[in-house]
Amino acid sequence: MSISPNTTYAGLSLEKRGHTAIVTLTNPPAHTWTRDSLVALTQLVHDLEEDREIYALVITGAGEKFFSAGAELRLFADGDKAVATTIARRFGEAFETLSAYRGVSIAAINGYAMGGGLECALACDLRVVEEHAVMALPEAAVGLLPCAGGTQWLTRTVGEPWAKRMVLLGERVDASAALRIGLADEVVGRGQSLQRALAMADSVAKQSPSSVRACKHLIQGARTTSPQQMLLAERELFTDLFDTADQREGVSAFLEKRAPQWRNG
């Protein structure tokens, strides 16, 4: 099923280029997250799961200054615990859905990625960062904490010492430091993150979507599951690929010295 061109998502715009979906955050000036945009992101990713022609998702911010500044703090100004519970749930649903997306997700970080903005990028598989970008999880400075996976995904990505520096001390990280500690996969010049992310997505399109889906499941499973269990799952999923048209097409294309025509199934 393909997404209707008339479908709209609050605070987000969607463009398709070949086998790639480009999701742009569009809540100016700083592309902060709202209840509506978080619900919209969850729905958008679910819709992309059903679009068999889309193999990769690139997410970026409109303009040149902000990827996303995170949550809209006015939501928490009156100290309403019920509101906080709802927003935390919406953040969790949105970014956990993004993390579980069957294809490859790439964040093109084109400026400030703060709080929930950085957590969105951490939920992606890869991060391309522009040289002027700044990243931080500053929630503790306003009496809050990262509630959208930040403490967990940041620690897995950069290790406990740097996670503590960023969360407990509120340290900001520039692009060069992000590359050094593993928060960024690549650093590019100003205005070049989307182009580089799209080039990565083009590489994804050369891979079997069925294989990518299985491999991503195995790689992410290593976070929480023992090697013994995942090694068994690895062999099982290898065998399961022989039920797919992509497996037959991939081997045939190689032997026939031609480019494969994937069916995503």
C-alpha cells in the first residue's frame, strides 16, 4: 500500500524520492515537538511500514538553524502531572516506533538538536551532522529528564561516561566532538546533511529490503538479548530468507551479472 499524496501529518512534511521517504520537521521557529506532531510521527512511520516501495527514511529539520529544539516547554509550565504523563507516552510511542522501523532511518542533523530533538536522532539508525550543529540533552537544567529514550539510547551510542557528561552535567557537544565520541556517523559542511543522508539511502536501496529488515532486528536485538540467543536467531533468520522472493532474486542477479530487482518480500 502506498501513502496517498493527500495525506498530511501535523508538524511534518513527507516527500518520496525513489525508495526513500524524506520527513521534514516543520514547526518553526525551532521545530519543537507537540502532542499532535508526536502522534503524527507515529502514524507516519506506521504508514511507511505498509509502503513496500520505501526502503529508507531520512528525517531533517526545515531551514538551516534547527533540526529540533525538543519539547515545547510551555506544555509543562503549570506542573500538570497528567499532561506530563501524556506527553511522555507520546514521545515514547513516537521514537520507539521510529527506532523499530523495518527499513534504515537516517537523521540529517542540520542545526541544533536539543532534548527531544536529539532523542529523535538517537532513535534513527545513522546520524549525519552538519559542521555547525550542536547537540545536547539539557532537561535537568529545567527540572526535567530525557523521557524519550535519551538516557538509554545515548548511553548505548556513546558509552556511560559521555552520557553522564551530557545528561548530568548538561554538556553540549559540537559536530567534531560528536564524531569523536560516536554520536555522529559523519560530519559534513553546512547545508550538506540531507544530500549525504540521501546518498546513504541510495545505498540502502541496493540491498535486499528483506535482508536489511532481518539484519536490523538482529543488530538491535544485541542490545538486550544474550549472544547465545541472538546467534540462534541469526541462523534461523538466515534460513527464513529462503522463503522470500528477494533471496532468489539476489542470488540469480549475482550469477547473471545484473542489478537485482527487489520486491521487498
